[in-house]
Amino acid sequence: MTKNTHEFDLYQKLLDKYKDIVILNNIYSHIYWDLDTYMPEKGTEQRSEEFAMMSGLLHERITDSEVGSLLDQIKEHEKYQKLPAAEKRNIHLIKKEYDRETKVPKELVKAIAKQSAIGNEIWKKAKKESNYELFKPELIKIFDLIKKRAQYINPDLDPYDVLLDLGEPGITREKLDELFSELRDGLIPLIKAIRDSPNKPDYSLIQRDCPKDIQEKISQDAALAAKYDLTSGRIDETVHPFTTGFYDDVRITTNYTLDDFSSSFFAVLHEAGHALYEQNMLKEYKYQPVGFYCSDGFHESQSRFIENVIGRSKEFWEYYLPKLKEITGDIFADVDLEPFVLAINRVIPSKIRVEADPVTYSMHIIVRHEIEKDLFAGNISFDDLPKIWNEKMKEYLGVTIENDAEGLLQDVHWSGGGFGTFPGYAIGNIIDGQLLWKIEQDIPKWRDQVRKGNLSDVVDWLIKNVHQKGNLYDPLDLIKEITGEELSTKYYLDYLHRTFSKIYGLKES
Amino acid sequence: MTKNTHEFDLYQKLLDKYKDIVILNNIYSHIYWDLDTYMPEKGTEQRSEEFAMMSGLLHERITDSEVGSLLDQIKEHEKYQKLPAAEKRNIHLIKKEYDRETKVPKELVKAIAKQSAIGNEIWKKAKKESNYELFKPELIKIFDLIKKRAQYINPDLDPYDVLLDLGEPGITREKLDELFSELRDGLIPLIKAIRDSPNKPDYSLIQRDCPKDIQEKISQDAALAAKYDLTSGRIDETVHPFTTGFYDDVRITTNYTLDDFSSSFFAVLHEAGHALYEQNMLKEYKYQPVGFYCSDGFHESQSRFIENVIGRSKEFWEYYLPKLKEITGDIFADVDLEPFVLAINRVIPSKIRVEADPVTYSMHIIVRHEIEKDLFAGNISFDDLPKIWNEKMKEYLGVTIENDAEGLLQDVHWSGGGFGTFPGYAIGNIIDGQLLWKIEQDIPKWRDQVRKGNLSDVVDWLIKNVHQKGNLYDPLDLIKEITGEELSTKYYLDYLHRTFSKIYGLKES
């Protein structure tokens, strides 16, 4: 058990209260993990009672008036000014959460939880039937509730900006418009050039029967190669891969496709990237706000760095293809490096976001951002949503949406009120480009190391520069702290152009 | 979610408060299960914080002064007298727990939790080194704390009686003395007769290499044969088998011995027996005190009935031996029914309780009962404990204890303050005899049914007569309600004599 030691006793009391919230959150994450892995079929109703109980306890603790009173006393105390930055940051983060959550009426919190559950059920049905009209009334209900919540949190700000700040503190609509417009302008010509390239990926090099027990071995091996610590983690199977937990108990999950080992392989690298972030936080920040991740975008940058920047690189496969062959026997015996790397870097504009390749992925996010922004600004109506969705998909990705199931009903997020959460995925990409730019300066030989299967230096760099900074800074400040530069799309676009030009034999643009 | 519907609103409020306690307990059981099954190696420290949090929350809720006030108001209300018996029982059970837990100072609860953890660590070391002197001071500390707790609960009663009442409400030292003396007098000649029998079990019929994957198949199959519902349960592997959960999520665990399938086989039947009890409680009692088991002894009666009365019977193996052969290929191909049944009913007085056979098992409990009773009465000192233990083991079981690791250090229970909990194991046996006596009247053909693999009638009988009675009665009342007779050892002794006389070719005594 962690000892209470801070000489400023009000601050220590505040941290103790916060620690309870963290522990409750951890318990919550265990029963959530269990739901998705090992819970018996009939356990749903009991589990929903347990979730309601945990949510209630968490809300009570977060909005505990004693926290408010401690915060007031601390700010007025003479010792406050002398606290080190990390401790001031803890106070700031607790205050931010307290202020936010106490502004939202408990009834609204409950109404959102209830409507989420209903919306989720109806969404499943609507997706199955490809019936947007069925989903529309529920979508409007949850949208109105989430909008109301945002207005309670900050009535002076556009609700979409309030929502963005939850996942990506400090990032506004305007900033996103700017970043995404650069991204779009940079991606469109690249996608076109790749489409016109004579190098055509041969996916039959990947799409081969690979039994589950072998894929499980590959998963373990890949996770270990990425420095995921299995003594404080584990890999299980779920429908949708995810990562949960913190510090000494961080679990990842994957899903096996029997005729495509790469589906689970990259899922495991992706989740291992998330897990590394959580496993490598500074021990002295444990149970404190600064002992958490910086933002959704930063979390996503870590998963995508391992999955894409490293995991899809030619250098990694110089090392790993022989290992893959060793583990899989004769399945990939005839496969050569270059065509294999081309195949795992196949670029095909897809209708479905989660199936998208690294190049076209951000375009899905841009579509979503533009629509959400307009919804909150009241510029578009829910009646026109399918039409607008399909037009934008055509315009940005060149795909023709045939029905709403493969269109705006594809994702679960909206049904649960997850508006404003998508941009983090694209911000993660942008951050990765900038981190990579810095890594190439700090560890010039990192690619040679990866070629030899040595990921230690690059992972240690991420640990030191990202993971161990925890939540000491808001994301725009953290990227500047790490790289010395403002967040910019140029590094990411540059990385994509360099990488894919090489793989697809393009003239570098 | 369960609706609040009772027209007596104070009663409904009380049930709502109790429901929260049940849900917290369920959450607790999930993280406990996880600790023993899938928790990563390094997760211990975090988990201990989570346990401390859950214990604190549970203690808060159980001793919530609003519960006390509701109880007072209800008892004084005119509607109270008109409540049906089950609802009055709910109030009684909540009051009993509330009164008990509010009497124990929070500091003492914490001291016990702390000393348990320390005692457990030292016990592990002491057992390894077979060093009682190392364990003795910790044993004295936890003993004193538990004694103190008992005195807070009821200063007018002998502490051992207070402890017995926790697991087996209504059963006193005197009652146990009487039951156990009958048991002992009945068992000693039977054990002697079996020892002198010319029928010698050939354990090589059982002790054969049986791979884990095959044993896993047997486990699933055996659990299903015993009517365990795998859609509201699951089987996992742990060091020590256990059952956890209630209603729609009741999990069992087992442990595989690679050269003895019967170890896991009977563990699974045993735990499935416990699980049946939990899975088959009446739905309308869910989240209420009456929706829980009657007593430790009754819980054990259900596990032992499935494991021993059914699972070791010749009739069961008439049905199951061909199935076992089918699942295991050629491992048991040469085995015949009679010698096989003799082998799984091998009777050998053992030094270790958990390895004991059904006949000698109760003798271990009698030894423990006599020692605990004398400890709380102050009749023996902790210095003499090993000597007394070893003498009693020699006297009652004829075994010579060579060192304390196989003597009084064998069980974990005392290190955590588990005094007064052992008698339930023997009471379970006694109850089984009496239930069996009634079943033989109610379903005369049940053994013929088992022969054909049909366990439905006998399990349905247990569901209707035991499981669905939940905690409507204290154990001595429940056995009378079910069988019309006071609890008596004669039925159990009669069952043992009949069964083992047949197996060992003895003249029935």
C-alpha cells in the first residue's frame, strides 16, 4: 500500500481521495474486461447492475463536496505556491474534473447512461437491417443529451469544442479545421499516386489459412518483440480488440481471422502500443492524475507507432519475416520480403473506417469531423445525414456507399453518445509523424536496430519522452516539450510520402 | 434492472440498500476470481488496494446507520406484522448482520485484515520450513483478535459458540459435541473393518497418465452430467478449486493432476454441487437475504452429495465408465466396473485433511473441533498445540505426524483467522445422509435413473428442497422442514456402512 507522506496535509488528503477514484476505476476496468472475455452468456443482467453501481460510486467520489472544499483550501494556502509543477498539475487536473462533473446534473448523467444502452440496442438492429430511419430518433435523443451536457460544462463554448476538449484538451474546432485541411490536401495526391502505381500488392501472400494456435503463438511473440511486459499483462480474445488497465495490470485483447494472420498480428501490435504507455508510467505518479495518459490522440499515437511506423516498416520485416516463417512452418515459406511488405501496406480506399489502411484512414476521420461539427453548429439536419455522409465518402475516398449499414451506421460510437471522439485517431497519426521526426534525430540508427530485431532504443525513447511524461502537459504543450515544435501535419505527411513512395515505387513528391 | 415495487416503502428501501451490498459482493467475487485465474503476476499490489477498497465499501454499507434506522421504523410500523414469512426473514437477516457488524469497531476489522495478510505470509514460510515456532506468535495474534471480535459480537457467549453461529446459525459447541461423538463412535469400527477387509483397492486403475486437454473435456462433460449450467457458469484452472458467484454467473475452478484424472474429476463434481446451489436459487429472491444459501454446512452438503453420494456411487459409474472410456481413448480400456468403483472409494487414513477419503474425512474435522473448542476455553496453550495435534491424529486416525508441515501447519485457514469454520465440512456430510434418506423415500428409483445417466430427478429434488429454500430457515430448522426429523448422524452413518460394506464386502454392521 502506498504510504501517505506529503508534508502538506491538505494536498495529501486530496491525493488520497483521488486514489480512491483510481482504484474504483481499476475495479470497473476488470469487470469490463471480464464482460468481454470470460463472462458467462447469461451474466449480462447482473453485470449491468454492477456497472450501474460502479458508475454511481465513481460519480459520488468525483463530485464529493469534500474534494471541492479541499481544492479551495489548498489554493488559498501559503504552501500552494511552493509546490512543484507536477503537484500543481495534479491539483489542476483534479479541479478540472471536479468542476466539470459537478456542473452536470446527476439526472442528466443517468439519462445519458440509459439512452446509451437503449441507443446501442436499436443501433444493432438498425445496422442489421440497414435502417437509418429506425436509428434516427435514438440518435437525435442521445445527441440532444450530449449537447445539453456540453452546455452545462461550458455554456459559453460551442458544444463540439467542449466535447473535443474532453479527449484532446486545448484542441479546438479551428485547430482541427486547419490540421485536417492540410492533411486532406496532402493525402489526396498520395492516394491518387498509389492508385496509379504499377506496384500492385498481392494480398494472396497474406491471406492464407493459419490455425488459431499458431496465431496465438505469433501474438505472444509479436507482443514480446514490441516490449510488452506479459508479467504485468496478458492477451485474450474478444470480438473487438482493446487495451485496459494501468501500471502493473495492463491487458490487451485481439481477434483471430483464420485466413489472415495479419488481422490479429497488427491488432496485437496496436494494443501493445497502447499497453506500453500504461505499463511504463512513472512509478512515483501512480494513483495520481499525472500518472495517466496525456490525451486520446497521444494514446493513439503510441498504438499506431508500434503498429504502423514500426510494425509495417520494411526494416521490421527484415527481422520478423524469418521469425514468422519459423513459427508458421510452411505457410509463408515461399514469400519474399519486398512483395510481402507491399502486401501489408496495401492501400485501398475502404467504406469501413476500421478496415482502412494507414494512408486513407485519416480521411474517414475528416469526414466524421466535418459532419459532427456541422451537426453541433446546427448546419445540417439528421434527415439529411445519410445523403451528406455518402457524398463526403464519395468526394474524399471515392467510394460509393450502397446502404447505411456500410455508411453512417457502421460505427457503434454515436449510439452511445461518442461525439467528438473520432479526431483523436487522426491526431495520433499527426503526432506519430512528429515523434518520428525527432526520433530520427535522436537515434539516427534506430532503423538498423529494428532490422536486427532490437526495438529497445526506440521503445525506451517513447517511454522516456511520452509515457513517463504522463499527464504533466496538455497535448499541444507535450508535443512542443518533446519535439520543440508546434504540432504540425508536415512531419506525418512527409513520413507517409517517403514511406509509400518507396514501397510503391513513386517519384517522391 | 429489478424494479422497486413493494407497497411497504420502508421495507422496499431496506431491500434497495441490501441490494447494493449484494452487488458490491458480486464485484468483489469477480476480482477475487480474477486474482486466482488470470491476473498477471505483477498485479498483486494493485489488487490488494482494490480488495481494501471493496472491504471498506462493504463495511460502510453494511453498517450504514440508515439501515439501522429503517430497521427500527419497520419493526414499529403497523404493516410489519402483516408481512409474509419470507419478508420477515429478510428483515431478520439484515438486522442480524447489521447488529453484528456495528458492534465490531472498525479498527478491529482493519487489524484483523492486516494480521490475516501478515499471518498468511508467515504461515507459508513456516509450512515450508515446518517451523511452528515461527508461526506461533502470528497464530496467537490472530487468535486474540478473532476472540476479541467474538466478544464484541456477544460478550455473554463463549467465543467459539459465536464463531460457530457465523457459519452454522443455531449450532452450538454442545450440539457439535453430541453429533461428533456419535460420528466418531460410528466411524472408528467402520474404518477398522475396511482396513481388515480382503478387498484391497488397486489404485493403478486410476493413476494413469491422462493429458490435460482430455481432462478438460472430462471436466466439461462431468459438470454437464451433474446439471451445472455452463451458460451461467464456466470452468477454469486454479491452484485450489473453488466456486464463486451467484444466480446467472457462478463459476467453478479445478486443478489438473496429469497422472490422476480423478483428482480434477471429483473436484469438478464437488464444485458443480456448490454451483448448483447458487444457480438454482429462486429468481424472486434475487438480491435479497433469503436468496442466499442456508449455512456453510448446507453448502458443503450440496457439493459432497454430487461428489460422493452420486459421484462415487457404483450406479453413477455404470453410466459413466463407458463415457470415460469413450473420451479417454485407450487409457482406461482394460478397466472393469467393480475394481474401478473400489479404487475410487479407497479408504486410507491420511495426515492431510484435503486428501482424505469420504470415510475418514470427518475424523479430521473432529480433531480440529476438539482443539479449537479447547483453545477458546483456555484449556490448552499454544505451546502444546503440536503435541496435542499429533496425539489426536494418532488416536483418531492412526497416523504418525512426522513434522508440523504435515501436522497443524497443513491448512491455511488459521493464519487468516478461520476458527470455527471447519465443522461445516462434517455437518455437510451429516446433512447428506439425512437428505439421502428422504430422497430414497421420495424417489425410490433414483439409483436406477442414475445408472442410465439421468440425474434430473435427484438434482430437481435438491433444487426444490434445498436450493430454492435459500436462507428461509436456519440450518437445524431447514433439515427438519425438508426431512421432518431433527438433524441426526444416524442416516449418514447408515449410508456409509451400507455403501462401504458393499464395496468392501463387509458384513453390514
